[in-house]
Amino acid sequence: MKKMFVLLLLTFTVLTIQACAKNEETIVIASKPMTEQYILVEMLTLLIEANTDITVEQQLGIGGGTSNIHPAMISGEIDMYPEYTGTGWLFVLEEALIADPDELYNAVKAAYLEDFNIVWSEQYGFNNTFGLAVKQTLADAHNLVTYSDLAAISSSLTLGAEYDFYEREDGYPGLQETYGFDFGTTTELDIGLKYQAIGSDQVDVINIFSTDGRLEEYDLKVLEDDLNFFPPYYAATLIRKEILDTYPELEAVLAMMNGLISNEEMAYMNYRVEINNEDPKVVAREFLVENELLA
């Protein structure tokens, strides 16, 4: 009886230790309340759990986005999340704009490591910045590729944008100064009505985010900001250095997403979730399988 008790006690102790070890091998990945971020977190989760013994706990759609996620990273409540170079540099660090994407990435990466002990992974490849878009048919008819191309014919076109875009210096006034835009007509539109307006030809040009899902729905072409007016917002994974030191195997996993996703691919995945109502996990998995990162 005594031997049996000792055996049971040892078994319980081993199971307790195993359970604790399993709990310790859990990391928390967060997202902002954006479709794009849900997809990215699903990709990170799938890759981590397929290639390591780490379990991922997701905290999706955190209200306030960076405002609340960044302090939680500092306190250790969150271990990892996708972020954008422009947001980290301009909003978190409150530094002056750096227009060159590579220079900005290197600067924000160095500052985060020094100030917060947070590591920036390499960038995913897409740049979810502000932009201008036209119908593909209009772009084809006038060979529109860049903002400079658009400026040359802007006097014959109608621009549609929300009210504050016409007031902000990093909106229409700054674009006018940089490119010499002189649209024949400018129209104020609610943010939710812009795509309908360009789809029904009420306007010719709208301001957008460059990975919006609705770009696919309305077959729009995002023009190139050839004078780099808008700040770069390239996406990457932020991870606490303490976590990376504890689980060095994560470095190779995060590297799987280096340069993986183009603007067009991210926009299409957003479209599938937002317009086709597909599950972000399904969309993420299919993309990783197509790119031979998952079986």
C-alpha cells in the first residue's frame, strides 16, 4: 500500500511538472482589430505550432490597437504582434518622418531594441500605407502608373475622399504641394461610401489604404507614390527579446515570413475575409500551403 502511494505520488509529481513545462512553453500573440492582422496572427500561429513545441495563445482584435498593445508588450502580458514601421516610428517613438523605407525600418528596429528591448523581424513585404487608386480601366486608358502620371491629367478628374483628408497636411494639401495636383472637382465622402462612389463612376480617384480588401472587389489600381509623400507602413513581427532569447527556434520560424506577402496578395486575402466572409485561419493556411510553408 505504501509503495502504491509513493508510486501515485511520483506519477502525480511528473504530470504536474509536465503540465507546468507545457504552460511555460506558451506565448501570447495579439492583433489590432483589423482583418489583415487576424490573418497575419493566424499565419504566425500556424507556423510556430507546426515548427516548434510552443503553444500560441491568441488575443485578437485588441481595442485601441497600438495604444494598448504596446504597453502590454512592455509589461510582458503580450509577447508578439504584427506592427507597421510608420506606426512604430511616428506614433510610438514620436519621431520625425523618414521617407525612405529601408532607412525607416533600420531606425525603428534599432530604437525599439534600445528603448523597449523589443525585436523587429524582417518585413513581410507589403506596405499598408495611404494611397490613391483609380479604376483599372482608367489607368489603362491613360497609362497611369504613378502619382506624377495622375497629376498630369488631374484637372479632368474628380477626387473623392473623407473630409479630414482635405484638411490634413499629410493629406490633400501636402499632395498638392508635392505633386501639383489640380483636380477638376473634389468631393467629400464618408469613408464607407468611397468604393461605391468610384464603382458607380461618381468619382475617378479615391484615397485608400494600399491593402484594402475592396480594391479587389472594384478592380482598382493603386498608383505608385513616386516622390514618397506618404510614410512607409511596412509590416513585420514585433517580439519581446526575452521571448526570443528563451525560444531561439522562433527566429527561424519568423524568417519564413520575410518578404513573403505582396500588397496585392494581402489585399486579396483581406478581400476573401471581408467580402467573401471566409475564415481568416482558412485563408492564412491556404496561403502558407501555396507557398510551401505548410504541408
